[in-house]
Amino acid sequence: MPEYDGATLAVCHQLAEAGLWLKLTGDEGLHVGPTALVNAHPHLLEKVRAHKAAILELLRESLAYQVLGTADGTAGHFELEPCPECQQPSFVVTAPRRLAVHRTPDGLAVCPGAVQAQETVTHALVQRYIVERCIQRPGSVLSWMALRGGIEGWAREQSLLLPPRPYVIAWMDAHYARMGNDETYPSWRGISFTVEEWLGEDEDTPAGADTSDSPRPKRVLRA
């Protein structure tokens, strides 16, 4: 990604410290929120206006980088198109293709079109990951922390942008029985990683070293 001047990055840092967020709108604009915090920090809103063009460019390239692993967002992978449900211009992310999560025009609920698009891509991605990296095994348990670490690493390898956490958890709940009642860190019965997913070559191990007694995870499993 390109370098940005210190003043623009300083504004972004100040926004984060104040708890403010930025949203790209379909009219080439920026929406700053939440309103209560914006009203409490009017000087930051003025700074956003002064650096609007640079911040817009930074946001677009950051989003393209997440999707493609590159700052080039001009290849049709990152664009605006009307949502079929609410007709609002919404960013499209690939692959696979889906609309970014957005709210209804009144701002009161998540748009049904976005929900359906996220559910569709969640099914495609999680099902593919399970086929490639998991095994159905009675008595096994797969935790959310392990699944998240594994699927995030898999997605990065293939330049895929995963749907938000609630959609992934809802898909797992629909296909596997939960173990326990932990809503924050759920676990599911009957599924586990393959041996190849759990274990693999340690890139940091010197050539010829004996690793038979100390296998390491192939991918870092993050909480």
C-alpha cells in the first residue's frame, strides 16, 4: 500500500482514540459516527473534512487490500452496485461475490439483501473449508477459537474475505450440535481438523532436526 502523510494518519489515530468510526457512502462521501461522539468532538469532524480526499483513498485501498491482498482495487473486484433489496449503492467484495453488510435506508436494521448475500457466501466458504481441512468424527469437538484461527489462515492463503463472525457461527449451529451453553466461545460436536491441518512442517525448524516428539500446529490458532 502507498505511504500517506503524517497528518492524515494522525487524524485516523485520533478518530480511533475517540471511538469514532468512518463509513464510505455511495455518493463518494464519508459518514462519521456515532452521532453522540461526533457532537462531543467537533474538532475531529473538521479534521475529517480537511483530509477527506486522502482518507477516502486510504479507506478504498485498505478494503481492496483485505479482499485481494493488493492495493489495486480497479480490477472489478471492488466496486459499488445497487442492492437488489433496498437499491442503495453497496460495495461488492469477492471472491465469492457478495454485498458488504449495510443497513436499511432508515438505519434501523441490517438490510435483508445484505443478510441473504452474507448467508450465501458463508455457506460456500465454510462448507469448502470443512471439505478441505476438516473431518467428521463422532466424539470430536471443534471450538470456535480453533475454527476461527484455522479458517482465517486458510482465507488469507487464498485472498478470501470472510463473512462476519455471527454468520459463521450460525452456519455451524445449523450443521453441528453445540457442546455446552457458552455463547461467546461455542464448540461443536462431531467435527475436527484433519491431521494435516493440525500438524505440518515447521518452517522454523532447522533442516535435519528431529521433530518426531514435538509436532507443532501447521497454522497458528488464534483466540
